[in-house]
Amino acid sequence: MYLAGYAIECKLKAVAMEIHRCRTLAELAKKWDVDERNVYTHGLVALAMRLPLWANFQKSPVWLDFVGQVSLWRPSWRYDPQDWANARGLAFLRAVRRIYSWLEHNS
């Protein structure tokens, strides 16, 4: 679950860099006219909101997967000793797969 959340973070950043034709996150920060810390964030919602496809994302069939599961991801899960229930983990991974695919096909 931890690595799957990072996959979404990286995909959101890759989509943004592709849209804005940036080769680095520093360039993306300049395009967005924000402090670099706003680009190096792990906040999935904050990253997604900056994309031009945000409105379409909110109307998409994967939106509920995003707000109900994937947006809850935290990098601190790396250090969380909690043993997630298999059903919860599987649901999270399926949601990540659907969102990643939607981003891939709609950016």
C-alpha cells in the first residue's frame, strides 16, 4: 500500500511535468508559480488539484476511489507497523490501479 501510494504521487507529478513540458520538479514549480516545497509535497489532493484535468477527474468513474481510499495515503505508512487486513489492502491496490490507468489514459 505504501509503494502504491507513491506510484500515484509519481504519476501525478509526471502528468504535470508532461502537460507543462518540464524536465525537473524545479521547472514545474516555476510553471506553477509556487515555492518548490509545493511540488515536493506528498499530498495527493494538492498535486491533483493543480492539474488542468482536475475537473474531469472529479467527474470520472475513479473519483470515489480517489477520495474514499487513495487520497488517504500517507508516506508515514512506511513506518507504520500496523498489519492491514488483506481485504483493505486489496481494495486500496485495486483503487490505485484504476486511478493510475485513468490518469494514463486521460492526460
